[in-house]
Amino acid sequence: MLGMAQGKGEGYIAQGLGIADCLAALYFGELRHDPRNPDWPDRDRFLLSTGHYSIAMYAVLAEAGYLPPDELPSYGLNGSRLPMSTFDDTVGIEIVGGSLGQGLGQAVGMAVGLRLDGSSARVFCEFSDGELQEGSTWEALMAGATFRCDNLIALVDCNGIQADGVVTVQLEPVVDKIAAFGWDTVEVDGNDLAALTDALARARRQDGRPKAIVLRTTPGYPVRTIMERERAHFVRIGDDEWDALRAELDAVHAAERAEDHVEAAHV
């Protein structure tokens, strides 16, 4: 993702890094999809309500085979089909994202429609804690429970930031509030792949209730320089910063590989 943003020198890097683990767990462990047939009728649908998280979405789609990796550096550039907020004419993208507070309502409609069609496909919808400040999101939560959409899984990214800084509206307790609307709700560390995988597996239950996974993510994770920025909603990076950020990320990955090697040696 750092390489994607370098062409423009800016982007929604912090959110992209924060949600990357969730998208990886979803696309490479849970979602039923086929990059050779993106419009496969029985595919599971993933709706990215926060369209500005597109930087992570494109990276995952490229890794999954929907997009050529050499197209990624065109992110956000004029004429690119990889805009900073998603459009549904990009392969693998289900809805236009970026008009916040709209994704979950569309997801409920899709879930009901798929069930009426007799489809076994599920609908996954990511939306943010900022979107919990919009009435349309709570209306969709009510509708999802009312229509008993147990083929619907909400991924609620609680990263604590929005365009003008930290989320200051009193949203907590998010888990209890969503559960009170009739959803089977669980909270996980959104940057822990094992926890994410377990939560997604748990959400397979067909018990008449929609599922919600509340993700506690850290913007910029695991690049500490970005994590520690006071304002990380939209990150601009100087030409002299890229190498240092890449080195930091490479060091984290090297440490993780070393740890995995040690654990494997003791099995």
C-alpha cells in the first residue's frame, strides 16, 4: 500500500493498513468468490461502505487475482480505474463507496434479495464507527434484524478516527448497542488474523439473526510512524519519508517471520 500511495504522495494509508488484516482474512479464508468469474451469481458479496479504504481493497483484489499488480501504483491518479473512493465499475467492487452511511442499507437489501432468490450466498458489509453517527445505519441495523438476515455479516471498523480527528460522539458501548438491535455481535482485535478468522467462522451460523463483528483496529498498523500521527485520516508523505516507512514495515514483517520460524521449530 505504501507503494500505491507514493505516486500521488498521499492517500488513506492509515485506514488501509488498519483494515488490511480483516480483508486478508475475508478474501483468503472465508469469502466465496472467483476472480475468473467476478459476476458469478452464487458469489458472496463484500460491500465496502467506507469507499476511501479503497487502497486496501485494491491491494487485496490484486493479490486475489482480480487486478494486475502493476496497475496498483495508478491509485488515485487522473484517469485511473483505481480512484481514492471506490466505484462499482472497478472489477471486484460491488457498490459505489464514499457516501458514508449507505453501505449497510444496501447490504440488507442484497441479503433479502438473495434469500428470496433461493441463493446460499452471503453478504459481508464493512462500515466504520463514524457511520454509527448516521441514522441510516441504525435504520439498517433494525431492518437486518427485522428481516432475520442471517446471511448478512457486518464488519464494524472501530478505529476511533474520522475526517476532522478523533470520534467524539458517544458511541460506546458499540457491541451492546448493536446486540440490542437483535444482532449476534462479537468484538475482536481487528489486527489479529487468528481472532478475525475465528470470528468469521463463528458468523457462519444460520440462526435467524444477522451477525456483527466489531473490529478494534489501529490506523496505520503496524507502521508506528503512521500509528503515532495525531491526524491520520488522510496522510500526506514527503518525498524523503518513503524509504524510512518502507524500512519500518519491512522490519516488522522480518520480525514476524522470525517469530513464526521459532514457533515452528518448537512444534
